[in-house]
Amino acid sequence: MNILIRDAKIEDIKNGLLDVFIEGYRFHQNGRPDVFVNITDDELKEDLIKNFEKFNILVLLADENIVGYLAYNIKEKHTKKMDVDQLIIKKEFRYHGYGKMLMDKVREIGKENKCDRIELDCWMFNSNAIAMYEHIGFDRQRILYEMKL
């Protein structure tokens, strides 16, 4: 299987990126329906298009099909860091190391941009993602608390 990681292009939305985005949203919606409200696929498409330029997006292609993506930004306050906003791999392509490949690529980009760390957050219900992040070397650094009103 040929694997390629590259920067996303706007035309990727109609060539598979939207499908991965929707799958990721629906997974999160199932885990936290109070946060990830029930919106239509068309509304999700509008959201992806509207926010496409707000993030740097890497797509992972397996035999020319988009099977995952990672959205990130570089931020600088007191230090320069990579901020990973989303990492989604299509369900049938998980457990093949594709998430790690995307994280390795973003680590490389971070080093090229002289970032001192990568930060991300992960919902507690997503135990598989937590296990993957810890397996590839991420450490828990803080806890985010919430109180539902």
C-alpha cells in the first residue's frame, strides 16, 4: 500500500476529506452529544469549508484515498508550540500506524519551525486515542475540569 502525507488542498474536501471529517464528528457526537450537537452532513461541510484556512491540515492517503487527516497550528505566546486540533483516521484504517505517521510528520514540521513542544487535548471517552498518544510518547500535563449547568 502506498502511503503519502501532504498538505490538504481545498479540492480534498470533495475527494474524501469531508468523509473523514464527518466520521470524526459523528464519533465525538456519540461520545459527547451535549457538545457535538446533531447537525447535518451539509452543515458539517459548510463548517469544514468555512474553517479550512484557519488550520494547517495534513492528509494521509493510502493508495491515493484520503484515510486520515491532522489539523494543527503553530502558536507563540511565551514559547512556540504546535497545537494539534484534530487527528482522525477512518475506522477501517485504524491500528496500522497511520496516526503515528501523521504525528511524526507534525513533529518534523514543529522542529523545522523551532517549536519546543506539541500540545493536544483528547476527550476522556476516546480511550483508544489516549492510549495511542501515550504509546508514542505524549505525557499528560494537566487536567481540564468542567461542570455542566
